[in-house]
Amino acid sequence: GKNGYPFYMEKEIMEQPEAIENTIKNRIVGGMPDFTADGVPDTLFTECEHICIVACGTAMHAGLVAQALVKSILHMHIEVQMASEFMYSDPVIDEKTLVIAVSQSGETIDTLEAVKYAKNRGAKCLAIINVKGSSIARESDYVLYTNAGPEIAVASTKAYTTQLAVFYLIVARMAHSRGVFDDAQTQSFVRELQRTPEVMKKVLERRRDIHVVAKKVLGAKDLFMIGRGLDYSILLEGSLKLKEVSYIHSEAYASGELKHGPIALITQDTPVVATVTQEKLMSKELSNIKEVKSRGADVVVFIKESIVGDLAKEYEIFTLPDMQDEFMVLPASVALQLLAYYVSSDKGFDVDKPRNLAKVVTVE
Ligand code: F6R
């Protein structure tokens, strides 16, 4: 049942601290990431030369976050491919490619076909899956289950954040096995990941503040979400979530790219949601936020607590509890899920069953 919540989506958003706990707890041994119980050998991580992530929708967005982490921490070649485009894009993959397939259901046909294609080319395939024994799990060489529990709402929430948690563990394990991280660096990265449930709880406890923010975008027909780097990756997912449950046309845009065209669409009728979670990008992001504000847009900013300064004087703000920058995706995602949820439920929609959508997509 819904455990007293009006919708599964809210229940599943609220379950995330526990879901993340279940994803990581048996995979940390002596403070180190450990996939022994999953049967995933280190050779998978040491023998590959590049990585290709295949997935659809929300699962692909988890892959985009992983891509940023792999580049900045492992300095490896990595690409993220929409599974539906993969086979028709002449992908450059071979025996040296580690293909990582990401899927909640494990039944998405595009992702399943991509895995079969990659295996035919000699690539090793690791799957990150929620549903045990599903088709993609069976087809792949190795599986890391997300252990999020059943996800009933069509809009994916806890599946996404647990996919992220698995990716953080993979990056840590890979960095250690490839000699990029020493023991101490690996343990400190894992310790930060272990803070996630507590940090997410802080966001969830303040969900009423997000409900207040949600009222600001309720009436919008069109909306932009802007950010750079990891902020942009988070917003692609936040924007998909808002689109599918609230039916507001929302576009996530890299904020530096905005002035190369779409800023023409910014008026007082297009609210803008921004995330500012990466200290090194902050000053550029803030100047992009100013640009849209000066075009008349109402701006809502989700910003890391420790860098908020006096921004609340000028903008509608929600502060995100601090984590190290590369982990800020986790609290920010929960906040954006809540934003989409409140807009949808305030509009009186059937949040769990958006029109035209199905939980499992088995047609190409
Ligand atoms: C969005 C959503 C979809 C799925 C996509 C892939 O909320 O749920 O975008 O993420 O259809 O599904 P799985 O993960 O089952 O392969």
C-alpha cells in the first residue's frame, strides 16, 4: 500500500534514505567499496579502456552524472548513449569497452537490445538493475542490483538515486583498483556517500518549503531549468520529472548555452529554476541567473547551503544541505523530485499515472 501517503510517488520519494542504505550497506567492507558478494571482479574495472553507458530516460540521466564523475576522477573516456539511438549510431565499442546498462525494470527493450548488440561486439556488460532476475539482468555478464524495493509510481525517483549510489560505489572501486585513489582517498569518498541518507532526510524534513516554492511555478506553461556541469545533469532529470507529472513544458538548458538562442524565449511568463551546487561554477551560474532575471523571469534557486550568501534577498531560495560538491546531486535530486510532485498534486493530477506513460516500455 501507500503507507498513508496519497500517492506512491510521495511514498517512494520519502523512502529514499532507507533505499540508499539498502543499496550501499552490504557493499562497504572495512570502509572500502566491495562487490565480492555481487560476483563483480576487479578485472572488469582494470582491463577496460573506456566505458559506454546505455540507458533510457531517468536511467540515462543517472548515467550522465556517472559520466561527469568518471571524467573528473578516473580521467577515462566515457560516453552515455540513449539506448534507442545506440545501435544506429555505429558505436565505437570492442573487447576493451565496459558497457554499463542502467534500468529500473530490467525490461526496457531498447536497453536490452543495446546490451545484446554490445555483447556481440565483444564488450563486457555490467548492468545496474532494480528488478531481480529481469531480462537485462539475465542478458548481462554482471549485475549490481539497486535494492530500492518495488517502484510503483510511473515517474522514477528512488530507482534513480539508488542508481546514482551504485555509480558512486563503482567509481570508488574503480579508482582504487586502477590506482587513482589510495586507501585513504577511497575510504573518505565512501564515507561521504554514507552520509547520503542523513542528508536526504534533512531535505525531506523541509519538504513544506519546497511545496511553497512549487506554487511559484504552478501556473507556468513553459519553464526553463538552468545550470552548468553536474548542475545541468541534475536538471535534465528534474526537468523530465516536472514534464511527465505536471505537464508543464520544461526545458533543461546548460546555462552558458542559453544565450545562443533560447534566451529569446525568456519573458516574465517563463519561470526559471536554477541549481547552484558546484562551487567552482558558482560565479558563472549566478551571472547567467542574473541575465534571465533581467529579462523578467521569476527565478527559483536551489543552492548549496554554505554558498548561499545573501542571495535570498534577490531570489526565491531553497537551500540544500551540504555535501562535497560531487555528491550534491543526491540532495538536489530529492528537492527537484518534490518540486515536480507538489506541482502535479496541487494541480490535481493522478501523480502516479501520468497520461500516455507506462512503467515498462517494451516497444522500440
Ligand atoms: C521517468 C521514467 C522513464 C524510465 C525509462 C527507463 O520517470 O521512469 O524515463 O526511466 O523508461 O526505464 P527503465 O529504467 O525501467 O529501463
